[in-house]
Amino acid sequence: MKILKLLVAFLAVVTVFTGCENDVITNYAFQDISAPTGVTANFGITQDDTGVVTITPVGEGASTFTIYFGVEGSEPETINAGETASYTYTEGAYLIRIVATGSTGLTSEFNQVVKVSFTAPENLSFETVVSGLTAVVTPTADNATMFDVYFGANDDEEPVTVMADASAEFTYAEPGEYSVRVVAKGASVNTIELTKVVTITGAVDPIVLPITFDDPTVNYAFGTFNGASFEVVTNPDLSGANMTESNVGAITNSGAQYEGGAFTLGTPVDFSGANKTITMKFWSNVEVPVLLKFEGGVDGERQNEITKTHSGSGWETLTFDFATEAVKSYIDGNQGVGEPFVPTGQYATMVIFVDGPGTTAGTFYVDDIEQTGGATEPLMAATAPTAAEADVLSVFSDSYTDPASVNYFPNWGQSTTYEQVDLNGNAAIKYGNANYQGIDLGGEFDASAYEFVHIDVWSADYTTIPFFIIDTSGETPVNLEVTAGEWTSIDIPLSAFTDQGISVNSVFQFKFDVQPDNGGTFYIDNLYFYNASASVADSPQAAAPTPAFDAANVISLFSDAYSDVNMATWRTDWSSAVLEAISVAGDAVKKYSELNFVGAEPVSQIDASGMTHFSTDVWTGDATQIRIKLVDFGADGTFEGGDDSEHEIVLNFDNGDFIRNSWVTLDIPLADFTGLTSQSNIAQLIYSGGPAGETTVYVDNVYFHN
């Protein structure tokens, strides 16, 4: 039974197999943790015009591998772990399927397209993307089966071998210039190679909150003292408050008193507003006090600190409320040390002591240090746009060339104030004390050749901002739906304006009008017209279909069409995904990128026992699998209380369970969640995607209904 309905007026599905395609699809059996994981294969091809391809599968927990060679009429071959199979191919492209079987009988699959050509490779080129100390090389060539990539780190290095349309990644030990050599190979005895010099700059960007230790371009320098040491390592204990497999900071105490270290911040922490709370994830296996101190006041502000006690239970979240818990730090002499203090300035240095006055030795871990509680201004720049400049008519963006004629603060008698601010080297516009505000283009712009207008908006005060395009034919608004305290990336089809009766042939002004909600502040960046790429868009360009169920028959978690229940989070601490709140054609949407799995939790558990279906709209351009899990905590309402139940629905692209590049409504009968023995205490909703960590999924209209 199909559990989805495709809400499109017309759908044409064309499946084309060509020798230029090379889709790597990894599907795992997630029903049990004993299924093999990390399944892949090492391929080799003899360069003697015979077409012999060798296949050596690998996978954690796999005892045997069954290889389907992709040739009609050929028999699959089963080999043991560590063994190699071979097959002689004629010229062509072949989809090789490998099924890994574990000791429990559970299976995982890996698919790889292999091209076999007896013509020598030609037209070799490669692109190199550098991030910190890491270089990613993506080679291309005609008639190539695979590529050997030499990163030039040492004289006797072994190459990184990748298949066609794949990328090779390498992390250098230090910055410098390196000669990267790529050799293209096929079934022919002849090869071709190309060498380029790449510059590795290393981690040079300054530290800013939040501190995640995951950005390879940031220099996470922690200046230690009194015997402490520091390094960035992979999270050694995925548990408690930090279930994410990511980098963390490791602080090692030698056992001396007052050991610690300091981060010098590129953007000072700002305590001038109401946002005075700092949180961090901290790991210790012994009970220990953790002192967080701010010094280096930009205008000489008083040093201050808070001490919290870690219970020694592994990963915990520590919360430091500098509005209510801070005290004056020791400087020279007494000077009120220990007295209550509320910081109101900016601080460029953050100091951490682990058992400062004590002598506890050991290694402790810290992660995700951030300022929370309602930021009053953006701490980071909006995401840089990726549209090609040839497809853009820019009004304000560091990424493109803006017309010199534009006036971002024309005098229209408004109360609004204007300031261009610097966010980590990127310019943004700050409009404060707002009532209305215009942008005068200094001439008439013909935007009729473009499809969209884009703008990034940040505000702690507004969630809706009416935005006007003013043309010689008239003016009309579209509401900018903004997620408070976050950069919201908004793409508006120009048809949203022209359908209201104006043209965009002679645009000469923009206007923002928040009246009568006067006095707030909002920031804008990356305002431009653009055309979508000629290729398939990698994000939804239109809003998801509006649900039609009567609100009386709906329990909504997330939808502009209904009143939503209160949600504690749309990304739990144990999630493995990046969450971004965006707007698509004026409709609020959750964007999950780098998706492995992500949890959403309501403030109060949901009684869905009177409902018949769970519904959600999803949009993806790259997922091979989407999984949806509901978790019920049972009558006792507690996790692992003995009566928990859950069930996961698995949807596969290859089975036609969903389509890509279009909104799909997944309307799933609750009866299909067969493992969910109760529906009265729904406590968690979990989205997962495959390939794990490589998938982007957009979500809207999440609700139960009958």
C-alpha cells in the first residue's frame, strides 16, 4: 500500500541510464544495530585492455558479501569478509550491487556504478576545495574508471583512489603549498595525469560564539596556564547531553592549583542586552567545579565569573546565567571580589577553570559553548549566496557587485535609524527604532527577466515584516516571515507581486513597513533579484500545499495553517543534523542538512489516541531514504520507564515511496506504526535520512489528524 500522495498536477518520470552517471547509493537496514555498517568496496581495474575489475568489499560487522555484477544473466558471487572477487567486463557502464550480511542475518547494501572503457582517458581536470587544513579534490575525465590522487604530503605517499564522479579528501599536518597530482585510469594500458599547486592556509579564522570545534577554518586556540594543556579531539563518549559524533575540546589538568585556559574571541560577548546566559556541554567522570570567567572588557568593564558544579556523570549541559549568578572576580586586592555583579558590556576573553583552587588531575571535555536566551543582535553573518553572478541583479550583498546609485537610507520622514554593521567581515544593514524604511535604487531597474527576489533577515523583535516592491506601475507587499533570533533566508517568486497587479519592469524602490508595531530592530543582507539555475533547483521554490483538514480534527506540531502545540525543540541535543529555520514563498519551513537523524520533542507529551493519521510534507533533492519514527513514553510518561514503544516507517526512493525535487505529502495511517503500542504519550518525532549525514530534507505541515 502506498502511504504517500504526490500533490503535483503532473508528474513525468523518465529514467535514463548513461555511461556518464555514477550514483553511489548506500542503504542500511536500520532495524537493528547489529546490521553491518560502513559498507563500501575497493575497486581495481587491470590496465591491459582485458576489462577485468576486482572488487574487495568492506563493512563493519559483515561476515559475507554477495556481489551482483550488473550484467544481465550473470550469477551473483558470495565471498567472505577480506576476500576479493573479479569479473571481466566488456566496454560500458555497470551498476554493481553489494549486499553485506552480518552474523544475525541482517543486511546492508552498497551500490556503485563502474565504467569500463578501452579508450585511453582524456580531458583530465580537477577542482580543489580547501577548508582549513583539509583539501577535497574532485577529478573528471573522459573514459576514466577511477582516479589516483596524490596530495603531495610526502615523497612515498599512497594515493587516495576514487571512482568517477567521486571526491578524495585529505587533511594536511600544516599549512603550505603542495603539489596535487591526479592520475586518470581506465581499462586501457594508457593513463593521463595532471598536477596543480594548492595553497593550504590552515585554521586562521577567529573564534566566535557558538564554539563548536567543528569548523576547520577556525583557530581554536585555548591559551593554557599553570600546567594545563588543550587539544581538539573527536567526541570520545557519545552519551548524555552530547550524542553527536563531532569535535570537542579536551582540557587536561596536571594536578596543580588554578589550571585553566582562555579563548580570545574575534567577536566579543555582548552582555549589554537581556541575553546574558552562556551554556556549554561539559564532560567529567568526577564531581568537579567549573568556573567560567569573562575579562578583557572592550571599554574596561569589570571582570566577573560564575562557578557551577559538574556531577561527574559524563556529558552534562552547564548553564551560566550572568544576569543573576555572576560575581566580581579577583583582580588586585579585594575590590569587592565575590560581590554580586551584573555585566552590561562586551568582553573579548573567556576563561575556563576546571577545579580552579583544587588539584584534580585528568582530562575533561567541552563543546558547544554558546550565548542563549534570546540574542538581541546577530553574532554571525548570513549564509553567503551561491547563485551565479550572471544570474543576479544585486541591490545589497558582499557576494555580488551592487549599483553605486542605491541609497539604503533615503529621507522619507521615518523614525527608523540606519547603520551598516560588520559581522565577521561581512557587511549587513541594521534598521533600528523602525516604523517604515525605504531603499531607493537611484533609477529604474527592469527585473522582468528574473524569477525571484532574495533577502536574508534577522530580528529579535519581528516575526513578520511587510516588504514592498515599488514599481512605476504601483506597489504591493509580501510578508517576510522571520524566525526570531536567527537569520532567515527568504526567496520570493516575483509572481507573488505581479499576481497582485503590478509589473516589475521599472522597479525603483523597496519598502519595509512594520507599522503600527514600531520601535523594533531588524537586519537585512543579500538583497537581490535572481534566476534559478537551469539545472534542477536544490531547494523548494514554492510553498508546500496548504492542508485542508478542519482544525478541530488536527493536532499540529508545525504548520502555518494551524495553531501548533508548544515544541521544546526541533533539534534535540542528541541529533546528528544541521537545523535551519527558513521561509519558502512566505511559508515557514524546517531545513535539515547533513541529516543522519534528528529528534523533535513537544513541551508536553501528545495524546494522539483519537487521531487516525500522521502527516508531514517533505522535500528533498538528494535523499535515497527517509525514515520517520514516533516514540511514545507510555502511561508513566518517562523515558525507559518500562512501557515505552516506538515504530519507524522506512521510505525508499528506489521503491517509489517518494519523489525528489517536489513537495510530497506523507499521510501515514497510525495503524502502520505497528510497534507503537500506545499513542497517548507521544514524546518524540525522529526524522532520519540516507545516505547518512549527506542528505538535505525540508519539512513542513507536521500534524496528526482524523
